[in-house]
Amino acid sequence: MEFINLPLFRLVVLALLITSCKNNQNEQELESGIVDNCWDIADSSSTDNRENGDFTAPFTSIPVQIDGCGKDQIWEASSWYGMNYLWMGEKVNTTDYQGKFKLAWDENYLYLLVMVEDDTLHPTLQDGIENYWKGDYVEVFIDEDKSGGDHKFNHQAFAYHISTEGHAIDQSTQQKPIFLDDHINVSRAQKGNTYLWEIAIQLYDKDFDDQDLSNNEPIKLTAQKEIGFSIAYGDNDGNNLRENFMGSKKNHGTNNDDGYINSDVFGSLLLIK
């Protein structure tokens, strides 16, 4: 029979417990670090305001992970653009709203990282899909070939209202709101009153058929492609209406409210590589 040296055994067990505690502590610190890194991007570099709404998007060879966290390498390489031109409503206090965004692309997607400071996040669809424009939402205007023109009840261009619930809403050819959720992937993270919206959008041309979705193919993106593009934020602090509408260029048509009808007012986006 073999006898265990009890003092030595106790020392070994104690050492294993200490090592285990240290490993657990390191894992917790690592997890905390990942969360913190998501927000490092929010404070990085200055914001470029483009009065005419002309932007560029750098190419990424690695698809962006849509998780509401700005830790993808491409976000370090892209510029922050401002989204603070007053389109509708009264001048906004910076404690109520501030917005900025980054852009990137690969063959399959246009990527956006949107940072919004909003003291009250009001659900987009609280009053139903017919009132989708009354809640808080990110609106992305896309004219795939920058050809301009009317798109109110057709798909010459798109005005994606990206809701707090994760939907993409636009008007259909049947003159009623429609979900176009297959076009986007979106995730949102929150830290206090600051929100990061990370979005991937597949682009479709003017022949998109909203009555037979199986008949559509997204286009492939290429370097030097120019796209009609604007982005805005609809802000509602709980008063059952869109109190403010803040956009990425100074003017957006008559009363700054032509974007959902006329893609001539969009800014432009150049894909660079």
C-alpha cells in the first residue's frame, strides 16, 4: 500500500486552486477587454462633415462581423463622417442627439458603422408598420447606379428605414410599406446613451421585384463604383412623432424631405481599393 504525503498533497491542491483562480481572472479580464474594445472606436479620430454629401468607402478583404462592435480592422482604417445636418425639426441639443458613421465594402456588401448618442431610444414600430417613420431609426438611401429619379413606389432607389427592432422598411410597388429584411444584416450595442449600429447591406438594382423575391439577385460591388448615397437618423423622444431628422449632407431637397421620393437629392459614395 502506498501512503500519501498529506502536507505535500495539500500544497499541490492549493497550488492548483491558485492557478485556476488566476486563469479564471485572466478570462474575465479578457472578456471585459473585448467589451471595452467595442467602444474604443467611438472615441477615435475627428469627424469629417461633408456639406455636399460626397463620401468614400475603403475595401475590406475580410468580411465585417456584424455584432454591433466596432473592433473589425477595417473600421480603424475608415473615416468618421458626420450625420448632424438638421433636415427637419428644431436645433438639437448635443445631449439629446449626436451622430456619425463609417463606411466600408467588399464584393457582397456595403458596410456601415453608425454611432448615435440619443437620450431616448423610441421603438420604431411601436405604432405599427404604417407609422414606421415616427419612431427612432437609421435611414440609408441607396441608388445603386447613381442614375437618380423618382423612387417613391418603385425601386429606382431605396430608402431603407432600419428599425430599432432590426427590420428594413421601404415603400413597395403596391404603395404600402414592406419589410426588406433580406437586404440587410444589423446588430446594435448600447453603452449608456450611446448606440453602435453595425449594418451590412446587399445592393439591388432598379429591376428589383418586390412581388417575387425569388427573382432577385444582389449586385456585386467593384472598385471605383459610384453609388447614390445618404444616411440620416430619425429621432423621437416619445411624443408620437418624428421630432428631428438629422442627415449626412446639408440639403436633401424641398424642406430636406425629398429623399424618400427623389434620389436626385442623394449624396454620392465612391468605392475605393
